[in-house]
Amino acid sequence: MQLGFLGAGNMASAIINGILSADIFPKSSIHIYDISEEKCAAFQEKGITAESDPIQLTESCDMIFLAVKPQNMEELLSSIRISGIDLGVKIFTSIAAGISTSYIQQTLGVDCPVIRAMPNTPLLIGQGATALCKTANVPDSMFDLVHGIFSSCGMVHVIDEAQMNAVISVNGSSPAYIYLFAKAAVDYAASQGIDPSVSLPLFCQTLKGSAAMLTDSGHTPEELIRMVSSPGGTTLAALDVFYQHDFSQLVAEAMDACTRRAGEIGK
């Protein structure tokens, strides 16, 4: 079986590294295409086949990862459609935000099997969180294979496609929210004379520990908040400010904006 990647950016690179680390496919079975000759050359040095164009890659491969930006998807799929290749026997996996499986099938002009994935950038260090869904005609064995590929780079959850745009705000875009929170905390610490070389590691370890408490303690988020919040203490003083500014509503509005944008991209 031959595996292809149309697009060789950070996400594709992380997925390929996961595949190779987990020994899911040999290098000789992986093909890539990217408009950047530099990226193609870098993969060739690793023993991966760089194809000259998207048509050649699609023809050579059984499963194709669509790893281009959403705004480039129509042009890419249209070029594949007019190639004359029997696309019905190919399996496509898309990691593009907002692009539905039906859009891919319609643009390709064939009812081909399509898997849709929403990974996130921590995939780059093997700590990704990916949501998956599929069309009904994807063979179980092929879906299990794609599930295993993303599992090699982190954790995976299978959801209904109707939830795929909304889940972007949960795992796909949410690393940026966390980085923004971290920046604000470190900037405040600096204003108090605490160097970022001290505050950032402390804050990052707090994030790791808090995440572990959420996943391993058996307590709900509400229970964990109460455990940290002593009556009349410092934590409640901080939380009161968040509550006054309706922090939960602000987060909900931001996540809703993310979901709406995903819907706009896919139209």
C-alpha cells in the first residue's frame, strides 16, 4: 500500500514522523508533493519519494492525505478531478478545517471514501489531540489504519461529522487560547519583577499538573475549582475578577466565532 501527502507543511511532517516512529509504513511507501521544492528535497533526503505534481502522487498512492490550506482545497481537488484517474478506488483523508467530506466528494466528482481529521499543533511533539469522522463507505480496516496513524502522534476521538466544525474550537484552535493565557500570565509576572525564565516554566508546569488533575483525579472541573478556592483566599479574589467579566461567556463567544468561521470556510 502506498501513502501520499498532498502538502508537506508542519502537520504533514508531524504525521509522517509519527508513522515512521511507530513503524506503520516504511519510507519507501510514503510519497509527498508540495509546491515548495525545498520541502520536497528535505523529505527526499529522508528516503521519502517526492512526486513532481499532485496528479502523479494521486496516481501512485492508495491513500492520500489532503494537507493543504482550506482555501487551496478547491483548486487542488479540481486538478485531480480532471486527471482521468479512477478516484473511486482511492481513500482520501483531509486535515483541512471546515472542509466537509461531501465537499471533497462533490469537488472530485466521485463517491470516494473520505476520512476527515481535526488534529492540533501539539502533534508536532507527539502530544496531539485529533478528532476523526468518516463516510459510510470507508472500510473499517482503512479507518483503523488512519486512527492508528494519528494515535502515533497523540490521542484520538471519533465523533459525528456534524460536530467536526465545533470541535475545532475544542482541540484544533484551543492551543492558541492557552498560549494567549500563558503570555498574559508571564507578562503580568514580568511587571512584578519575575523573569520569564522563572515564570514561564512555573506556569507551564502548572498547566501540565492541572491537566493531569482533570484527566486523572476523578473530579469534575467545578470540583477542582472548589478544591483550590479557600474562602476569603487569593484564588477567590482572582476568580471574582474573572466572574465579574463573565469569563465563561467570553470563552463561549470566542469558541462560537471559531465554529462559525469553520462553516464559512467550508461554503
